[in-house]
Amino acid sequence: MRILHVKRHARPVGGAETYLLSLMEHQARSGDEPALLHADLEPELPGGVAHRRFEPGPAGERWVDAIAPDVIHVHDDFLPPALEGRLQHSYPLVRFLHDFGAVCAAGFHYFRDGSVCTRAHGPLCLPNLVVRGCAHRLDLRPPVAQYSRNSRRLPLVRSAVVTVASEYMRSVVVANGVPLERCHVVPYFVERPVSPPAFPAGREIAFLGRLVAGKGLDLLIRALAERPEAWSRLAVVGDGWDRERCEELTRQAGLRSKVEFLGWLPGDETSALLRRAALLAVPSRWPEPFGIVGLEAMAQARPVVATARGAIPEWLEHERTGLLADSEDARAFAGAIASLLDRPDRAEAMGLEGWRRVARFSAPAHLERLDAVYRETMGSPIPVPAAAGAHR
């Protein structure tokens, strides 16, 4: 099957991009022919994957037609709506909504006071950017522009076959007008070692993710400042516009010698870092569309301490594979972390249970479900297998 993916970035700059690069590699191994249309000046792609940087004009469209894809899989909204409409009219097309970008002008889906937005896209989104602070920024021009783009693009989304990674995201997408029967849950996948890695003797904590306010690294820093004696080191993997503020918070809390900002790391180095850590912290404020970093930790037999936001409870079972804590209570989050670091036997047991359960989130299971969605879109449907669940 010839599969054309469409994604702005062609490098591992976040969970969705890392997922797509791994997906194309697995599709190529299974005999498919994946290709990528992107907007990246410095692509980092698996060998053998055809790709082209999109430029407005007929040349890019001719390249798509020359590939003659059996199905197009769109992963974000960087293409002009008119071109997206032509592609959707000309080829079987699936949309993977990895986040809230297509249905939320600000892209965060939560308000200034921390409460989660439950509104569908509509006129009230614009005043709420200010009244309820869901823009999370002073410059309102980007979210206002995104609101206009979403208003133009949502009719295309509503008429397409859509994939999402969680039941939570499915509820958001259906609330925005996509028919339930055309919205399929296809959870992400991770690679799991054949046997669980040994549990470490230290008290190191890992954080993986973009350094933006919604990911809550500042909450984690405040939490760790509550109990500095409970932990030895925090390794921060990721980057983003909130990094400078978080580094300053670390200095103000007197923790600079114990917190290391590492930027983005290759996958093998990230896995090695998780094996050194006693737990992964996921202090998200925004409602996570999935939270694949949690599966990455579980694959390395490490427990997760996280906020109960969005889809996180779909893969993290409280007191079985980790702990769920309040999203704005730094003291409670600190207590949850300390309770595992003080009881390594308990943390190890949770990590082993996570390693066992994450086997359901495998690449073969993911490819099977995605292939069924592709074939349904192409007009030769086969039953879409049930989505994996962590709580079994």
C-alpha cells in the first residue's frame, strides 16, 4: 500500500513526530510504501522513505500525483485548506488529530484557572481567549488566526475519516461534529524490551516533553522544592519556549545543581535515561490527548506519577502502574513522588505491572488497526479491531 503522510515537521521534535517517524519505519518493514510531505528544512527520516518539502504551487501537487498514493494520512494543518480539499476529493484521506489544533483556537483546551474546556469550536471561543484566559498569552493574534483557519478547515475534518489516540480525544472530536462511526481510536505504540530492566538503586526522576506551560514542568519544580531531600536528580528531556522561565524557577528554588536540562535526546538515549530513573513525572496542566511518554516509561518498567488530565487515566491505573495527583497542588504531587522514592519495592512493583500492561500497545496491534482504517477509507472495509486498553 502506498501511504502519503502529511506533517509539518520531519524530525522528532515532539511525541507526534516521534510516533510518525517510527510508524513509517514499521510500515516500510511490513511491505508498505510510506512517503512524507512536510515543511521541514532539516528532515531526519528513516532510510528509503520518499519525501518532499512542500512549496506552494503546482510542483508539489504534481509530486503527490506522481506518487499516486492509495491513501493520504494528514497529521496536522500546515497545508492550505484549498489544497487539502482537493486532496480529500481526489484520494482516500484519513486525518489523525494528535492534539486540539483543529478544534481549539489556542490549542491548549484549558482555561487560566486550570479547568478543562468542554466547548466545541464556535463564536464564544474568541471572547474566552481574554475572559477565561484560554489563550495563555498576551499576543492574541496567533489564536485569532487559528480560529479563522479552524472555521475554514472543520468542514473538511467533519467529512473525513478521523483517527485519534484515545477515547478522551474521540469525545472531543465527536463534540466538534465528526460522526462517531467515522472517528476511530488507534492508540500509540511503543517498543518494549523482552524482559523488564532492573530497577535502579537511586532516587532520580525523569521528565520528558515540550517545555511549554501546559506540560507543567514549573509545577514539578515547585513540587520538588517542597521535598528536596527526597530525590537526588531531575533529568529534563525536551525543549520549548518555557525553558528559560523553568530554568529561572530552578535557580530561585536553589535546585540548579540537582536539575539538568538536556534538550531533546535520541530515542536510545531517552530509553537509557528512563532506565536510570526511579520514576517518570508527568505534571500536565492541559488535558493530555494521550501522553505517550507514560508508555515509554512503562516499557522500561518504571512507574509514572501524573496528573489525572485528559487521556492519562486511560493508560495509568492509580496505585497499580503509578500514581495520579492533583494538577495544581504542588505539595500533593511532591507527596506522591516521595511516597514512591521512599518505597522502592512499591515503585518496582508498579513498574513491573506497567511493563506487563504496555505489551498491548505494540506496533503490530497498531498497524493492524490503522490498516483497517485505511481500507475502510479506500472502500474495502474490514472490521476495525478493538483498541488496546491498559486496565485489564
